[in-house]
Amino acid sequence: MGCEQAELNDRITRLERILSSGSGPGTGWAQRAELAAALADRYLRHGGSEDDRERVEQIVAQLTVDEDMPAGQRAMLGHLRNAVRMLSTMPPALRCGGGLNLNPEVLQQAEEWQGKPVAAPAVIDTGSLPPELRWVGEALQASSRMLSEVARDGEVSEATSAALNDVVVPPDSEVGGLLRGLVALVTPQDRRVAALEAAVAELAGGNLLRPVLQQDLARAILAGGDGGQTDTLRRATDLLEQAAAGMEDPRMRAEAEGMLAGALVVSAALEQSADRAAAADELARGLVAAAAAADDPARLGAARFLTALTGLLRGLGEPGRDASAALDDLLESISLLPVGHPLRPVAVGQLGAVLSDRQLIDGLLANADAAQALLRRASEAVVERSGTDAAFFACLVAVARIGRAARVSDTAELAAAATALRDGLDRVPEGHPVRSNLEVALRAAELGVSVGRGDGVPPAVANLRQVLSGRGIAGVSAGAVGTLVGSLDVVAGVVDAEPGAVRQALARMEEEIENSDLFPHQLAARRALLGKSYLVAVGSGVTNAVDRAVEHLTEALGLIGPRRGDVLRTDVLRDLSVALWARGDHLEARRTCRDQLLSAGTLVLLQSGVADALDTARGAAAEATRLVGWCLDDGDAAGAVEALELGRALTLHAATVTSDVPGLLEAAGHLDLSRAWRDEAAARRAGRISASSDSEPDYAAAAADLRHRAVEVLQTTRAGRRLLVAPPPAAIGRALATLGRDALAYLVPGGPDAPGWVLLLDEHGVVTRVRAPLLSLGADDPLTAFLRTDRHGESGPRPWLDALDRLCEWAGAAAVAPLLGALGDRPGSGPDGVCRVILVPCGPLGTVPWHAAVLPTGSGEVRYACQELVLSVAASGRQLREVAGRGLLPPASDPLLVRGPDESLLGVTDEIDTLADTVYPSAAVLGPAATPDQLLDRLPTAGATGPSMIHLGCHAAARSTLEDSRLDLAAPLSLRTVLEHASGRPANAAGPTVVLAACESDLTRLDADESLTPATAFLAAGAASVVGSRWEVTDRPTAVAMVALHHFLVVGGLPAADALRAVQMWMLDPGRVPLPGMPPRIARDARKRLLADVAVWGAFGHHGW
């Protein structure tokens, strides 16, 4: 309490004592009037209570009828009562001190006061006031009405605004500017800028309200619809600079400086101004220091948000600058800003935007998923406060979806995301700073959809060009936009066969490319786009188009740098290789294409889960096929093998090597990375990694760059580099020798106008190429016909069986006959002299039952491939090498038999019972209640080798997704779950034999060259040898085949591939007899003729040892 207030309280106490005694001198109207004035003073200037106001009302009411009181004094008391009544409509915090209090805490209290019930403002008869005081009464009455309306309605009526503006203030008073300022502060948005401008103009430079109004004017300008225009931003930043300089209160100055820093960041981004970015950074760091000194977490969080923005901006603009510190600032700001703080959802949304952009650069699909989750959270948090902000964040969610869908070539998802963005744009104002960016994203997505569907491409190109030619793209230079427009003009010119238009567009792009950009990655993208445009223009009459394409693409590659796993780098390498081949630089083209495949493979390895790995791997085989063709054209068979390995089974490789990474990181001295990798893999296996919005996410985990950091370390070690490259032919040859195989044959299909090839690799790593003219696929080849024939169609199974017969005849003539010719008379390595060959069938050839291929004999005799060769299949030489390195457990040492839940499969029951009684009397048996976890827990782990043999008799299904492709136990065991379990297996530990006596357990409907089947998934999860089926099988014949398989495997002591071949030869034998140990029902079925049908004996194939 100040001295003045203490003296006032003493004075009131003294007057009250005199009046209560009634005996002091002058206890009439004069003492009562003095007490009323003192009470009013305490109420108005020192936060007096409502009791003070009520006593003023009572005393004045008594004195106005006191005939002894002079008339002039009665009038003055009336004015005093009116002032008290008017100011009683204000919150106490605002009226303390006798004037407008602009302390931030007071303004917050005033904000909370709005909407509370208040008494109606006093009605003052200003006409009875003296002329020199009349304007004061009019001002008080209008101000009182304004405050009352704000409290009641949240806005001021036009009549009250007009009344305040109409007050005639003496020329030498600043009250006019003050009144105009009060009006402007509560004026609706559409009229606020003009009102604030008029108020600022009337206030002198030293007026305390002037900087407040300047700040609000800047806010109104930015919110008025042109916040993205350069001139508007500059005007707002100028006003904020003046406001911050004029603020005396530190909190208010910090708020103005925070707004100024934010405006400078936006301005720097839009103008690509390094100076403005540096100014914003300096200002933001000052705010951090001030907030830290004040020990104010919320202020520090807001300041850290600003340093994050400036750091991210400067990280983009300055080559070599590490932006990780900016990301750390952003994470710290989220942790400091309390829930409910208006800036917190903005910071969360900014993190989502950063991850969305990062996905476009580094290709990690997990970043796109996290971005969508965070942006949805931000949108939901601001929806009640600002519909525009909520719509903006919703649009960013759609943009993140578009980026992800475009990366994995998912046309359906791209169309859905475009629809979501279109809906969101309807709720974003026309003048929003980045609305033009959102419109460009929408038109680009629509073009992508048109390309994917092969329809409507020219109008989609025109629509994108139109929006680019309008307001451009915020934050992207006019030159960069010109490059985008030029590329579209080149495409249109080529489509319309207008060489002149193509040449003009390229000339414009050449002129604009010299205008440097702030961001090196943007400049690289411009160079890449110009190079690609020249590549598109080849054959359109453009001089030296190929040379110019090579020049610009090479420059783009230099700007990007050597880091593998960069999306733009991968794309540039692809285009550059094509341009080099077109120019005749074949060797350099092949080297560049190899680098592109290595970069693409690294992107797959970087993904956080098998679903993302599969999405990223799609299309890699097509890229590899181009390099295979180039290598074969140049006579480089070993190069063709490397190309095939770099482009197939990438998801399996990623799942397989995940368990090797922690040990390699430890060996390289990076224990923290090793631990983080293990923790992330364990969390994924346990299902703890999700993008659920029901709980607060782990923001640091979402922003972590674990996988890129790990791969960068691995690239520095010899063992780590082995994970990223294809195994050389010599290494595959050594794996063949380890497995006791004689050769590996890649079956490479041709097209309608190109022959197929068999690439034969022997145990010494020598590769021989064999032309296979009939191994070509088209619209009507037997394989295509088989794949489109429904086994359960209206005509029954006969059409499918006929298609299978034709497929087997074609397979023998097209591939196995050339293979046998290449093998010649070489003896096999086994005691029987039969060659043991592993096939790597490429593309849809993986569906063919190669052991059932019918060999052309010319004599009418039917001979199958299994009668000439011991055949296995492999997803890739790389997976084969991994399997060869882990060893095989003796099948009978610790077997496990698993019966599925379908009790109607009597053949499965007989099969399991027979195996338990005859072949595996010591086996553990899991019955119909067996769960996926019970099975997975028995696979090899760091602490246990697991069973030596696992036999599963159950239903299975191959579907179009990893989740729907499954084995049916008590609950479905998805292909995704099996693959992700691979991260927990010990590297190089000996594995079991796994027999999948289930339908479609070695069939894929996902991506042919990724070879993702339950059989290959179990290999990735630690098995060493797997048997599975290519199509649906029936339970009773399958039971006979499985009992026979285990008989030859254990009793006969044959390797699994030889045991399966023995079963097939036995089933083909018209004089077959039941095998020893077969119970009566199995033995009876063993004599049936249908066992010799290819649909029965030919269903199962083998992988691994």
C-alpha cells in the first residue's frame, strides 16, 4: 500500500468518526460531501470495494435534497456520482490508478471480465453540464456504454461507436485519440484496420496507448487477408518494430517483439531473405534470454518456438548448417508450453509440418504418418478458437497424405487426399498467406491422379499451370515457379507436337535458372527439373537436348551431395542414367543406374516397418529391369545379376538384416544407437508404436532421426556396407557350395518384343547368360491366362486345371529346357549325380510350379522338371546367402507340431497324429487353441534356439495386404507380424525346418518381385528351410504328402529339397505303395490315383537348406 492510499484511508476513517459522533465542528453537508469524494477517490484510483461505491450513492442521494447545500456543490456531487456509475462497469483492474491500466496481467483480467453480468451504464444528462465539461460527460457515457456492450455482447454497436467518434474533444487534448483507440480495439475485423489507423494518427508519439494500437494494427493487417503479400508483411513488421520500441512494460514489449520475430520469419521465408532470417533469429534469442531470466516456462516455450522457426529457416538456407538444434528447440517449446496455451497446438502443427517436409526429402514414410497424426492433433486443438487455423491444419494433413501417396504411387489414396484438400481449401480464406501453396498442391495431386489413371492429363497440366501462373507459391522464388511452369509447357509442347513451344519453354527455363535461390535443395530441384525437361524433349527438334539434360542433372546431383537415402538424389540418378544411355555413355549410364538402385535400396532399409518397406520397394524391380537389359545388351552377365539383386526382395532383406544392425553399431562404437535400434524394434514387435491421437504422443520419438544416423554409421564400416550392397556373384557361389547346390538360375521374363533370359550362376560365381526366347510375357501367354483364371468360377475347377496344365507345358519349354541345355552334362554334386538348382524366378514367374514344368521330349512321354533336377526356389541370392550363413538344426531333435483351430479338417488331425505317433514321438504339440504369440515365442531368439522343426497344419490365405495375408491359428498370424518378428532373432543362429501344410503358404498377391509369402517370411524370421504351397490344397491328399515328406526327411535322412522331390516322385509313381508307418486311413488315401494330379503333387515348393 502506497503512502497516498494510506493517507486516504486515514482521512476516510477520521471523517467517519466525526460523522458518527455528530458532535464535531462542521458535521453538516460539507463533511458528508468530503467523505463522498474520498470514498469515490478510493473506489476509482485505489481498487475500492463495491461498498465504497454504494456509500457514495447514498451520501449523494441525501445531499441532493439538502436545502442547506449550495446548488453548485450539488451539481459537482452529481458529476461525481455519474463518474462512479460509469466506471463501475469497468473491471477493477482496469480502473485502478484513475486511468487505463495496460499491464499484461490487468489486460488478462479484463479479458476474463468480459461476458460477466454488469449493471446498465448510467444515463448522464450531459446537456445540463457546463460547456467545458460537456464533452467529458459525453465521453464518459459513450465509453460506459461501450464497456457494457463488450461485457454483454462481446462487440460494440454501431450507435455507440458513432457516439464515441462524435465526441468533440478540445484540440489541445489527446483524449480524442484515446477514444478513437478504444473504438478501434473493439471494431469488427472488416473495419478495424481503418479505425486503428485513424486512432494511431491522433495519438502523439509518447502516448502509452500508441504502441498498443500499433501492435493491434499490425495484427489486424496480418489477419486481414493479405498476410502473404510482401508489402503487407513489411508494413506489419515496421509497425511492430515501432510498437516494441514504445512499450514501457517488459511483458508487453516481449509480446510485441515475439510478434515481430514471427512476422520476420514469415517475411524471410516468403522473400527468401537471409537478412530477415538473421534479424528474426537475433530477436528470438533475446526473448529466450529474457524469458529464462524471468523463470517463466510459458514465455520461454514461446521464445523457443521462435528460435526453432528461425533455425529451421536458416538451416534450409545455409549449406552445411545443422538444423537439428532447431528441431530440439521446437521439441523444447512443446514441452514448456502448457496444455491450453494458444501457441502449443501451433508448435505441434509446426512439428507435423517439419516431418511432412522431411518425408519428401528423406523418404521415411513413418515421418509422413507422424506428420498426419500431429497435424490432426493441432487441428482438433484449435477448432473452437479459430476455424481458419483448424482448416489450415486439416489442409496440411491432406498435403502430407498427398506426399506419401505420390511417393508410393498409390493413385487411390492420392485421389482421396486430393478430395480432402479440396474440402479443406473451401474453409481457408482467399487471402491466407499460403493458400496459393495449398492450391498448387491440390492441382499437382490432381495431375498425379490423372497420370495414374491414364486419363485427363492435358487438362490437369493446364490447371496446374494456371494456378502456378497466378499468385505463385509463397516462399518459392519467381524463378523457381517459372521453372515449374516451363516444365509443364515442355510436356504440353511434346504432347501437342509443337517443337517451337518446347524450344521457347526451355529457353525461358535456362534464363531463369541463373537466378539463385535461398535454399540449395530448391536449386537442386530446379536443375533436376530442367534436366528432366530436356530429357522429355528428346526427339522434339531441340538441339543437344541429351547433352543439356546430362549437364543439368549432373549439376543437380552435385548440389544434393553424396548422402544415400535422399529422395531427390534417387530420382536424379534415375533420369541421369537414362540421359547417359541415350547419349551413348553406356558404362557411365550403368554405373549411375547402379547408384540409383543402391540409393533406392537404402530408402527401403531406412523404413521403420515392413509395410512401409514394401510400399517403398514397389517399382524397384522395374528400375532394375532396365539396368538388367543394359547389362545384357553390353554382354555383362555379372552386372545383370547385381542389378537383379538390387531390385528385388528388398522388404525381405530389410526385415532380415534388422537383427544384424545393433551388433554392427556396437562394433563401430555407437552403443547409444545400438540400444535405440533395439528399443525401437522391440516396441514395434510389441505394438507400442502407433499414431494414436487418444494419448499424448512421444514428440521426441516422432522427430528422431535414428535410422538415417544408423545407416550413416553403417556406411563407414565394411560389415555395414555389406548390408547396403548386393552380394557379388562369388559370395552367392560360396553360399551355393555351403548349401550343397550346384547352381542358381535367375529366370528373367521378356516382353512382347524381347526375349527372356536364364542367368546361370555356378558355385564358383561364374555367370552364364542363356537366351530363352519363349520366356516372354504378354496379354495371352499361359502364365497370364493362368493368373486370371478363377479356380472357383461358375464352370468349376476344370478351366483352372486346364490352365495349370498349359502353364506347366509352357514353363518346361520356355525356361527349364534352356536351363538344362546350359547345365549340359555336368554331374550334380550329390551322390545320385542329379543337379541341385535353386531358381530365382523374377516378376510373376514366382507363381509357376517349376518342379512341375513339363519337359519337351518329342516322344510323347511326359517328364517333369523334378525328374531331372532337385529344385528349390529363392526370393533372391541375398536371402539365400543370409540363410546359408545361419545353419540348419537337425529336424528331429526338438520338433513342434501345430494343429489349426478348424476341427472339420480331418486330414490335418490325421496328419498331426500320425507325425506325433511315428516320426516325431517326442514332439511338442500345440492344439487348436494355439495363438500366434505361442508360435512366435518358439522361433529362435537371443536366449533360445527354438524348435528344430515346426509343422503347421492350418488354413492360410494370400491377400493383397501384409495384414490380410495370414496363417489362421486361434487368431490370425499376419505376414506383417512374422516379418517384424525377424528383428528379434539372433543373427547367424541355426534355424529350424518349417513346413507350412496350408493353402497358398508360398504365394504372394502383394508385389511379385518382393516375393513376400509366409514361406519367405519364416526364412526372414530365422527358419533355415521352409516348405510351402503355391495354391489351395485339400486336407486329405495334403496329409498323405506331409506324412511322406517327414518320412523322407527324418527316416530317409534327406535334405528338405531332396525329401520333397522324393515325395513328388513317389506320388507320380503309378505303382506307389504306402510308406512304412502310415496308419490305415493315410495308407488308404496313399493308393488313390488323384495323388498323381499336378494340382495335388505339384502344389508344394522348397526354400533354403
